[in-house]
Amino acid sequence: MDTPLLENLLGAYFHPDWRHEGTEQQQIDAFLQADPELAEQLRKEVDHVLAGAPSDEALESVLWHKGSYYLGDPERGGPRAFLERIAERARTHGP
């Protein structure tokens, strides 16, 4: 499964200087507010990535290869929890 929405979110909103633009939640929300109709597809893409990665190390690799300079805060559950938060925000932003 291609994950173009996830790649767009990670590459455009979690770039090297993303922390100057807002919090993790603000970045996710900004992406979702741009086109709420894409929220369901983003959630599906995240669920697909989570189902296919057996470890946090694998998820970190996926995040990095999709353009993210943020791999999830270890104190907040690392990359798996980061992706789960993206999916949850997508659930609440759907049309």
C-alpha cells in the first residue's frame, strides 16, 4: 500500500525545523485542517504502517524513509505511539 498522505504529513510538517512551528499535535492538526476529507485515508495509511512494522526500530526506519525528522518522543511511547496519535487525530478530524 502506498502512503502518500502519511509521506506528505511527515515530510512537510515534521521537517528539520518543525518544532519552531508548533507542537506535535499542532502540526498534525494543521495537516488535517488543510483537507479534512483526507483524514480517513490518512488513518488507513497509518494503520497499514503500524500493522506491518514489528518493532520500534522498524517504525523509526519507516518514519525516516517517509521524510520525517521526528521519530516520536521516547517519553511519550516512541514511534508507535506517535503514529497512533496521528491515527487518533485523523479519526477526530474526519468529515
